[in-house]
Amino acid sequence: TKFTQYYLDTTLENHEDFRELCHILRSANEQDTIVLHINSGGGDVSIALQIMNAIDDCDGMVIGHIESDAHSCASFIFLACNMWSVSEHSSMLLHTASGGVFGKVSEMFASAEHTNKWINNLCTKVYSGFLSPAELDSMLKGQDIYLTASEIEERLENLMAYREALPKCKPTLMEPI
């Protein structure tokens, strides 16, 4: 049995800064517990997705604990955990995506259409059950959502009920071996 505490207290900017965390998560066994102490303004969503995949692959228990901020894609990581705790003065900022592209107008338009579809699907998967349908719809239309600690805790209760109702077995698509 191993108990690991990891401090996710920086902006998600460099993939290599989070390799150790992904290794810790993927190396854990069923008796292990990993506590992610989250205090982050977010950052690169591809890094958050890599950490979320590692949480999903983890055989141990992953507890997300918000120390102060779980903003932007740091909220994705928090919600991907198996259990949660929230410090008294924590906050969460939820929104779609920020960014930009360069290129010909047709390329920028195609990229914007793709990114909008992709981020809306991702946010719907991550925030369904945590946000009400009306809140999720508002956020997908561009409204930022700010939550206090008590509002986060209230929504976590809704998320637990939502996840309990989901089918336990999900089909998996694999490449031929």
C-alpha cells in the first residue's frame, strides 16, 4: 500500500513537467492512493487530457483536492478523479477554449470549426452531471462559470448521482493485434 501526494500547483505548459505524475498514476496498484493537490489556473488542454487518461488508467484511488483554484482545464483533472475534497475558499472557473491560429482565412475557419466541435464534445463529457443542462448550454455558448467551494461541493453530489446511473461496462474499440 502506497500513499502519494502530488502537488499540481502550476500552469499546465510543458508536457515533460507532468510525465512523472502520469507515471505515478499508471504505476499504481489497487491498494495505492494518490492525492492530487490542485491549485492551478489551467493551461494546455492536451496536458490535462494526458493526465485525465492516466487517471483513467490508474488502478489505485485518485483523490482530487482543490487547495485554492481549479480553473479552466485544471477543473477537468479534478473531475476526472475518483473522489474529491474542496478547501473552504476554493474556486473553479469553467469555460470552453481560449486560443488562436494563423494561416489563410479558410484554414483559420476550418480550425475554428473543428476546435469548437471538439471542445464542446469534451466539455459536455467532462461537465455533464456536474453542471445543470442550462449551465452547460450557457457555458458552451461562451459564458464563463465561476463557482465557490460550496457551489463545487453541491455539484459534486449531483455528479456522483449522475455517474452512478451510467452503464458500468463501456465498449472499447481496439486495433487488431
